[in-house]
Amino acid sequence: MKNIVLVFLVMLLGSGIAVSQEKKGPELKWALERYDYGTVYLDDMPETKMDIKFTNDGNEPLVLSNVRACCGTRVHNWPRQPIMPGEEGIIQIEFRLAPRAQRISRTVTVTSNTEPTTSIFRIIGQVEERN
């Protein structure tokens, strides 16, 4: 009888710890960890309009309070309404690449009601002259 009570108490304690460690709140999860253009050439410049997709992987509504971009990158549109758990959102951006050899390094920073409150999406690559 004592063993049954002991096993029951251990199971109860274990389930309580598991529940307390369960992540609560909204969670912004990027569809891609980052976008890598790789090497592009001056005579074949890529499209620089992009839809950045993300999902709310949390269990509460995700609310974006600000979306900003650096280095001449323009944010055209981002969701102003809450993204419910399991739903997807899209941030539309555009940037210009100067017609010269350069490293591509852009960031889009999202401020939201997640923990931590900011999440950064990176765009990388290299522009080169064709030999």
C-alpha cells in the first residue's frame, strides 16, 4: 500500500513539474531561419521584394507592435491584428541592391508580445562581378 501511495505521489509531482515547465504565451517562429541569396552577379541581379513568413507557435495570440528594417530596406506591410495560435503571418519588404560588388546584409526586427520581445530575420548574400 505504501508503495502505491509513493508511486502516486511521484507521478503527481512529475506531472506538476511538466505542466509548470510548459511554455505559455505567444511564440514567433520564422518559416526560414534566414534568407541566403548566396552569390549573385551584377549582370543577373535578383528580385528584392520578399514576403517573410512566420507562425505563432505559442498558445496565446501574437501581437506585433513594431516592424522595422535596416540599410535601406522598406517594410511595406505587416499584420496589425493578432495572429492566433497556429496561424501564419506575412511581412512584406523591399530593398535595393546597388549595382556594385558588395556583401548583402539586411535585418528585419520585429517587436511583439513574446519573450524576448524582439526577433530578428536576416537576409544575407554576396554580389560579385562575373569573371
